[in-house]
Amino acid sequence: ALLRDRLQARGITITPAMIEQERQILLQTLSSDEDEAVRLWQTVRARRGLGQKRLDSLLWRNAGLRVLVKDEVQITPAALGMAHQLQYGPKYIARMIVCPTSRAASLARQRIAQGESFSEVAATASIDSSGLAGGLLPPISAADAQYPKVIRDTLAAMQVGEVSDVVALDKNFAVLKLERIRPAEDKPMSIVESQLTAQVRRELERLRMQELANAMLDEARVVVLDPTLNQSWNEARGKGK
């Protein structure tokens, strides 16, 4: 309702073309293959119990938020360069063991030094979800801020096959092994610039849309009479949902 009021105040009408654009964006986030994306989306809808009415509301809401923020998004050369490095630059293929204490991480490293394979130790000692895969992580770019800087810096200083010393994380401790380095792909910026521009724009729009939605929720004066529901509402607002 807040979004509808804001759109009306600016004289903006959500058109069928804008709704269709949101549907395409939603599918593209699942897969670049159209048939696979449709199949995955049907699975997601079934699992979430997302009927047509809720789906239409979701697409309308996203279209409304996007049209309000689109002029605020600026694509800089630095952002494009970062996106190019993340997608096509060299990647570290590594394994990691995460332990709750420095002592536990040291003991895990000692087991590796005594001849146990890194994968076996990761499977039995790591508290990270990657332990189920022998500690194997997705390919890591040196520019990927999703991983702590200490992990990226440690991998950058290692030789292939080397096992690191114990690395202190925010709350836990880790041991890393650099399996190999995947070289950069031969994709000059001139060839992929339009593709990367679209990707960066979508990501910046998504972040700005979330910020706007949170700000609008903060402005909302919702009175919830049921105590349990009121508690859930306040918790959700606190998490930015």
C-alpha cells in the first residue's frame, strides 16, 4: 500500500511490459538456460506454495521498487572492473577446515602433518558446511569480498599444495589448503562489457530496492493486536524483512 501511494504521487503506472521484465529477471537469476529456469521456477513455486495471486503481487512490487530506484543507480568503471575480475579473473581452488578454537585448529593441522588427508580431517573436524565436501570451497577470487580478507590474503601468499598455519577469523579459526589456481579466462572487457553492465545494474538495483523497502517499512505505522504476531513482526523488521 505504501508503494502504491508513492507511485501514484509520482504519476507512475506499472505496465504489463514492466511486469514481464520482472518475470524475466526472476528467471535469469535461476539459470541462463530458459527451459531450465522455467523448470526450476516451477519447483520453487511449488515448495513455497506461491500461487498466482502472490506471484503477481511479487512481480508488481519488484517492478514498482525498480522504477523508483533505477535513476539512482550509477555504473562506474571501477564497478565494471571489479565485476570483470570476479567473473573472469583467476580463481583459487582451495579447501578449508574451520574450528571453534585455535587449539582445535592446531590439532587438525597436526593430523594433516602426520599424514592424514586434508579432506578426511575436514570431514571429521570442520564445523563449516564445506566439511561435508572434504572442505572444498567454491572458486575464490582475490576480489570477492564475500570471503574474509584474511582468507584471500592467505591464499594469495601460498604455493599450490601448501597447507596454511592456523588463521584467525572473526569468531573461529581456520586451516587452508591451496589445491590449484585456475587461470583467468580470455574475456576482454570490450567483449563482455554490455553483459557485465547489465549484471552490475541488476545487483545495484536489487540492493537499492531492498534499502527503499526497508525505509518504507520503517515509516509504516502498523498496529498488530495479536501479541505473538506482534513479536514476529518486530523481529522481522529488525532483520530488515
